[in-house]
Amino acid sequence: MTPALDATSSPGPEASLAALRGEIDAIDDALHDLVMRRADVVARMAASRLKGNASSLRPGREAAILRRLLLRHAGPLPPAALVRLWRELLSASNAMQGAFSVAMPAGDTDVYKAARSRFGTMGEPRFADGPDAALAALADGGAQAAVLPIPSEDGAGAWWIGLDAPRLQVVARLPFYAVSPVPQGIVVTRDGPDPSGDDRSLLRLAFDPGAAMPGSDGGESSDAAARRLVLDALRDAGLPARTLLLARQHDSVWALAEADGAVAADDPRLSALRARLPANRAQPLGFYATPIRATPDGGE
């Protein structure tokens, strides 16, 4: 006699797995519907020309989107995976609004990796013979953005000294979100940055060496004296520097300061800064969303 089935018995492993896979398939379909709906809105926005001739690349808005999503994020999916998903989605939205190429120095592996991480597969790379050539390609309209090495006091990282601002401006620092040390870079465009709500600016200062670097004081080197002079002037003007680079080039002394906030060319603090330093030319080079450096568990 065949035993009766127990109505209270749980389904077997195969049935349970099939049910979970069916649930995932349904969620995938719902996600896909929303992605297609989002793309339709992007296409309608591009067709409406409400943005005029403005670039589709809005790194400040993208940073604000990612911050909002990270704040509401919960559950087992790593925040880094969430950022990666949206980064590809945002890059695809940029590409939908027109061709998008990215100039970068040839042979710089870190810059290339940073650019690919930021622009995904949608940003067409255009390799140039060094940072200056990449900036020239951007200025001539051969690329919509340039990705360059992190600023330094010499070598390829000293491109900031000759940056043709305000025609070209820094708009992003790469990566925006990272869990561990990763390749970094700086993004420059012709359209300039857009505020994200939490930004840092790059300020370039140029000096007459004789006027701005008066020499040693109590054994202090001229470079150390200049560094102290610049840091004090920035602080007194209300623009305390997070970092400061000094370089000598073209018979001038150049300084690059990173300061909090989105500093525009008409910021009154720049006038105060110029008044505090002799023979000083102070100019903002743009700003970028403050990067998020997260711990492996997703915390900052």
C-alpha cells in the first residue's frame, strides 16, 4: 500500500532551489524593466536639449547620486559592488548622449586603470604622448575628457603648472569610492566642474622667486620658508590647505593647494589671498567631489 503524502513536509532541495531561482529571475526582469525605463528618460532628456550644449559628464551629480545610494544601502551586497553597478549605468547614460572619448598619457598603467574604472567600457580611450599632449587633445576637441596622473612636484605629475585654466578645469579625482589602495587619476574637461555638495578645490599660485621666497630664516631653507609663507597666507585668507605642492619652473615658483569647498574664480577669499602674498597670481583650477575611502566592511 502506497503511503500517504505528508502535506506538512517541506519541499526537497531541488524544488527549493528552483523556487529561489524563479524569484531571482522575476527580480532580474523587474530590474531590467527599470533600467530600460531609466534609459528612456535619459534619451528623452538628451532629445529635449534642456541641457543645451552642456557636457553629459556631470561628475558632481554622479557623486551625489552615489552618496545617496550608499547612505540608503543595506544588506549583504558589498557597497563597492553597488558603486560598480551604478558606475557602468552612469557611463552608459553618458555615452547615450553623444560620443565620448577620453585622452590619457600612453604607457601610464595607473591612469589607464583609473580611467577604465571610472568610465567603464563606454569611454573610448585616446592615447597621447604624455599629459601635455592629452590636454592638447582635449583643448582641440579631440576628446571630451582627459585623465592625468595625480599632481606632483615634478615629472608627469607636474602637468598642473601649465594647465590652461579656466579654459580647462579639473572636475573629478579618481576613484570616487575605493576600499583599498587603487590606481588614481585626475579628470579634466572643457566644461568645468559641477558641485556635489562636498567638494575640494585645487588652487594654483605663482610667485616671483625674489619677492615670494625671501630666503632662509634661522637656518630655514628657501623652499621651507616659501611653504610656510603659502600655508600661512592660505589659512589667513580662509582657505586652509589640506595638501600643498611646490615646484620651480619657468623662472617662477608654483604652488598647488587643495582646499575644502568649491572655490570659484570670483570667490572673495582669492582676493584676500592675493593681498597676503607678494607678486602672487592665485587661480582656481577646478574642484572635485571629496573621495570616499571605505574600510573593507563598507564603513568610511
